Amino acid sequence: MVTVTQESLAARIAELESGPRSLKEDFALQAYRMLLPHVAERKKKSACIHDWWIEPGGEGQSTICLKCGERKFHG
């Protein structure tokens, strides 16, 4: 499986924007543009040294990182 990075995605977007595209490539370009913010967010979260806070709640218990917003549900 290929690992998608922010840099590889940006390079693919630039490549598609640089010339004429088929309909299939137009759809791929739109998909890459939509994916880019999610890849950036994933990179940000993976670099976070989490500061977990336990959220009071219903049946299960959940925690949230106060730095990056990642959530984990327990129970």
C-alpha cells in the first residue's frame, strides 16, 4: 500500500493542474483537493504529545486531547 503524504498529494495536485485533463483526472483532482486538509490534520495529530482530559458523560467514558482535539471513547 502506498503511503500518502501531504507533499506527495500536493505534487500530484500540481501535476494535474499543469496540463489538460480528462474527465477522470478532473474527478481525481477534486478528490485530492478534498483529501489534502485531512492528511494535514492527520500529520498534526500524529506529532502531538497528547494532554488527555476525561469528559464527563453518559454510559461510556471519553477522553479528548486538549492540544489537538483527538477523541477516544472507552466503554
